[in-house]
Amino acid sequence: MKRYTKDHEWIEDADGILTVGITDHAQEQLGDITFVELPEVGKTVAKGDAFAVVESVKAASDVYAPVAGEVVEVNETLDATPELVNEAPEAAGWFAKIKTASADLSEFMDQAGYDEYLKTIS
Amino acid sequence: MADTANDAPLKRTPLAETHEASGARMVPFAGYSMPLQYAGIIAEHTACREGAGLFDVSHMGQLRLDESEPGAAAAWLERLTPSNINGLKEGAARYSVLTNEAGGVVDDLIITNFGDHMRLVVNGARRDAVAAHFAAHADPKVTVTPIDRALIAIQGPEAEAALAPFVSIDLSALTFMTAAYGEAFGADAMISRCGYTGEDGFEISLPGDVAPAAWTTLCENPKVSPVGLGARDTLRLEAGLCLYGQDLSEEISPVEADIGFIMPRRRREEGGFLGAERILAEAAQGPARKRVGLKIEGRVPARAGAVLQADGRDVGIVTSGGVGPTVGGPIAMGFVEAGHNEIGTELAAIVRGKAVPVTVAPLPFVPSRAKRKT
């Protein structure tokens, strides 16, 4: 099940490997995305680290690691086609996979909770 | 983009409701609630380069100058700008800057001569600063009156064809940097052939109450797309045009900003404008730093504030930067000290702690398509 952070990232857990990306709301706010700076595979990230940067036509925005762990894979296709983040932010536009020892995602929102959260900030 | 942060409620242009109804994302800019984007910055940018872009620039300050004796307004403006205003023909418009005593820039503006009066367009965020500057240098023979009207720009290769059916004047006879009064959308209007995109185009000053119908009518043309502040910024950056608050300021001189073309030979020889001492010295000896274009290697943009280095030493700063959709990559403008600002010089922009290779490049990045006199 997908989980969502207040920083507008989504997380999907598959046996302790967490796929992380930004939400549809986030891509819409950022506008046309022209470049995504992804972390190197093998990098260890702490929770809350700025582990990726999204460059849109408008601005550069940090993406924060929602959990601590090791980056085991990044979405190489974003290098040639960063617009995938605009087109399919919660599928083909994923950012990275983070391997984590303790994948307790209960602090994050589910889809319904995130939808409610979006209403409170709009 | 130069937002003005203050607590006053945001002002609304006569087109604010029209923007909101079309789903534009509105942001505070120059004290106004303004559209940042409609369809998306790249789509709007491209629409302007290939068809026609429609811009609400009603946040900009429009002023009228009247004079109690012929020539008084031109003489006054020659004291406040380094440009040739005495020689500005009737119906001609000129880009210039208001200088301060220190040789910096109070604002950049367009001055249009209509014979018995002149019209000015100043930056929205600089209305108050310009008013204060005019008050401090007032001339009893010249009256400055704000004009409360909408200002719409239409820019791009299809601009003339899109606008022509709705105006009383012959647009094909209006060349770049000329203006005329006439009727537009059934109301009295001032129409200028100028813009801020590097494309051919027009600015139409018209009564606020007809602006929504004018906007909607123009948007019915499939070749016309509304363009927000986001693409306005990428268009002007590709065109190598300065944005006040970033590339121009009260500290930056027009010579440093490399817009010395606004100061013709007579003014260089005679002086007689605010800040002439510094400006003429810089023009004669070359400025210590100069605005240049910067081509950036790779795809990481160097944005305003990024430090520019040569051999590890700070030699400049990026003042405008981003992605140029027509160029197809990151571009920037910045101020670089003498010795490192020749075209072709290789520098490094520091972005998030990393050195990004950049090369000093000629401006504009995209050639101007303004319709000049032939």
C-alpha cells in the first residue's frame, strides 16, 4: 500500500525495499520538470536528508528521504526523460529505491489521509 | 522574479477574475495577484515563440507627462535618463532607465512621445520608488499623472494577424518602438509595437472595463495562448532582457548592465543627467564588472545568486538563470568582473556546492524577431 508524507512524497514498500517518488500534487506545483538530480546507488541516507533535487522551469526543489537507509536503485530513465515525473509521478516517474532495516511506515498517511491533508493546505 | 513582500492585501488587475476563471495559478507579484501559469511554462513559452502569447501586464505603472511649455518634459527626462529624449520623434517609443545620483538605476522604462504629452510605462514593483524619485526631482513645468488602465501584451509571429481585426489603426505601418492612439475592442487605446520576449508584438493600453472582453476575444483565436509570469521570465531571459530587481538595481549602473546603447553620443559628450559622473567614467574606461550571458554545460541550471568562479576565485554572480525552453537547456545572465567577462571565457557556477562549467556567451540567446524599420 502506498504511503504519503507531508512533504508530498509517496513510498511503496516491497519487502523492506521502499520505492520513493513525488506525488501528483507535488509535480503539479513544480510545473515542467527539466532535470532530476538523483543520489548515487550505494549512498546511505538519513531520514530527512535532501537526497534528490528536482529542477523545474521555475525553481530547484529538494526532495527529502522519508526513511533512513541505503539507496539500492535509482530511476535512470529520468535522466533522458525527466518529464516522466510530470506525466506519471506515482508510477514510471519514481525516483529511487531505498533499502531500510526498519520499514515502519505507520507514521505516514494513506491515500485517504493524504487527500484530506491536501484539502487542509490548499 | 521580484516579489514584493508586504502585508498589504494583494491588488487585482481588471483581468484577475478572467485568469482565475480559466484556471490560472495565481501568485503575488509586484503587489498584485498575478497569473504564474495557465497550461504550463514550457507550453506557454513555445506558444509565444510559434504563435502568439497574451500577457496581462496591467500591474505595470502607466504614467502621463504633461508640460506647461513645449520641450519641458523632454528636458526633464534628459535630466533623469541618459537617453536622447529631445530627439524622440512624435509617435516613437524608447527604452531607457531612470538613474540616481550614484549612477545606479531607479527603474527601467519605456518612454513614448505623443507631441503635446508623453507616456511612460514603469515596473509594477517600482511604482512607488519612481513616484518618490519624480517627486524628489520635480519640475514645476511637468505634471506626472498615473493612468489607471489595463495593459495587455500580445507577442509572437502571429501577434499582428491576431490583433489586427480588433484595432482601428494599420498595424503593418507601426514599426518596432513606435506607438499610436486608436480604437481597440471598441474603446480608446494606446497601441505600441514593443515587448519583453524578443518576438514581434504589441502592448495595448485600454480601459480596465473592456480588458476582460478583449482578452477573451483574443483567446478565442486558436493561435493565441495566455502566458503567465513563469514563461514571461523564460522568454525575456532567452531574449537577454534585464529584469529589474535582478539584473538592474539602485547599485547597478546601466554601463555595468551592458545597456549602454540607451546612451547615445550626444549624452555621453554632454552629460547632464543624474549619476553622469560614474556612468560616463565607466563608459569611457570600461566597467569593473559587466552583465554577460552564460551558457551552461549539462542540465543543471545556475539560478540567481549562484557564485561564478575563475580558478577557484569569486569573479561574479548569476542574477537571472533557469532553463530556456527554446534554447533547450539551462541559460543565465550574471555580472562578471573585467578580465573574465569576454565572450568564450570559461567559468564555474557554484550550484549546491558543486562547480558547474559555464561559458560567457553573447546575448540574446534567441535572436530578436522584432519588426524594425527596413
